[in-house]
Amino acid sequence: MITLQLVKSQEEMKGVLALQQANLRNNITQEEAETQGFLMAEYDLDFLELLNQKSPGIIAKDGEKVVGYSLVALPETARQHPLLADLVQNIERCIFEGKPVENYAIVAQLCVSKEYRGQDLVQKLYGSFRDHYANRYTYCVTDVAQANHRSLKAHQKRGFQVIDTLDYGGIGWNIVLWDWNKKAF
């Protein structure tokens, strides 16, 4: 049975890192990237511990095995990683519904193990993410590679909308925002 919970231990963070490594863009085939999606940012245990101190991530576990995760970053901790720092800088220039984007949490990364895809875990992870953080933050923001159609579709299904675009690493990205003030999700 799959359970969802906040990250509580270093062992769970190591499970997140193992799943991350298996799904990094550089570690999968082009076909997998196009059909299954991919991860770009690579984190280490020290950075995960920093994230977890301020905003624990949400993990999906099957027994003791981490089979999915959604990492949470706040702008101040995100600035400690080059890719996330760039995202924060770009979010800070965004306007949503006529106002700057403020009071937000960032999805630093979301991943589901290949063997567990198609079980609605992305939606469940995001639901748990919202349950834990919507009382403190107005928005949930992240970026999705424009070439990662599967990921963009999953984000839009949850309620994210594209608010801007950016380019880094030679890749085009959509900045997507989930407005937690809206009740339809």
C-alpha cells in the first residue's frame, strides 16, 4: 500500500536521491525523456537537508521504499542552488492577475518511479503538498521544460497555469503557477 507523508529521515532523503538519479535527463534515453518526462536539477544530500529544515518534502512510499516525491523550496532556500536561484529570479519578475507573484512555495522537483506511474501519484503528491502548505502560501510555482509535455499536462490537470517562459541550459521552460486561493482544484 502506498502512503504519503512528509520527509522525516535521512534514509528517506537518500531514497529521494536514488529516484532522482534514475530520472535525470542525462541518465535516461531520448525516447524515455519524450514519453515519460525527465528531471534536470540534481541535488545532493546537503541541499535536501537544507530544504527539509525549512519546508519538508512530500514522499510516496511503498513499504519503506520511496516511490515518488515532491520537494518543497522557499525562495530563501531555493537561492542556495544555481538552477532554483535562477527560477526565483524569474518568478520575481512575473506578474499574475496584475500583481507581482509573492508569498509562494516552489516545487523544487516532483518525480514518480517508473513502476508506479499511471496510478495518479502526481495528483496525490500535489494534493498532499497543498494540504500541508496552502495555509501559509498563496501560490505554488515551478517550471516545466517546454519539451516535457507529460509533465506540463500533469501540472495543468492539477490547476497550474503557464504565467511566463524562460530559457536556461539551452532549454525553453514554462513558469507555471497554482493559485491556492481558487477553490477549483
